Amino acid sequence: MYVCICNAYRDAEIREAARSGLRCAHKAYAALGGGPRCGRCLPVAQDLIDREHDAPAALAVSAAELSGARAG
Ligand code: FES
């Protein structure tokens, strides 16, 4: 799915930039080769980045909840 029409950046590219350690949409775009133009995509891009960084913690909680559910 295209997130940024101006730069033709896809969600997978933005997620990959987040996994490389970037936490800011502007920095992710710079790493992909360009900055935002109209800026309409930035909230969606930032949400993707935030979710990518939150995903491991959410999985850890789920695993802990599963362990508790099995033990109890
Ligand atoms: S849609 Fe991303 S800068 Fe315009």
C-alpha cells in the first residue's frame, strides 16, 4: 500500500525504516531518499513507525498473558 503518494513510499518501506531504528517519519523519509512534500502522509507514516516500535512489547505482553493463562 502506498502511504506517501508524492514520494511513492510504501508501508513496507516505512516499516523497514522503523525496524532500522528510526522513530521519526521525517528521518525515515530522509533515509528513503527524500523528505515529505505536501506532508499529508506524515500522520499515517508516523503511526506505522510507532506501531512497529510498539509491536515487540505488545507481543511480550501477550506471551506473558498466555503463560499466566496456561499456569492458572
Ligand atoms: S503524500 Fe507524502 S509528502 Fe505528499
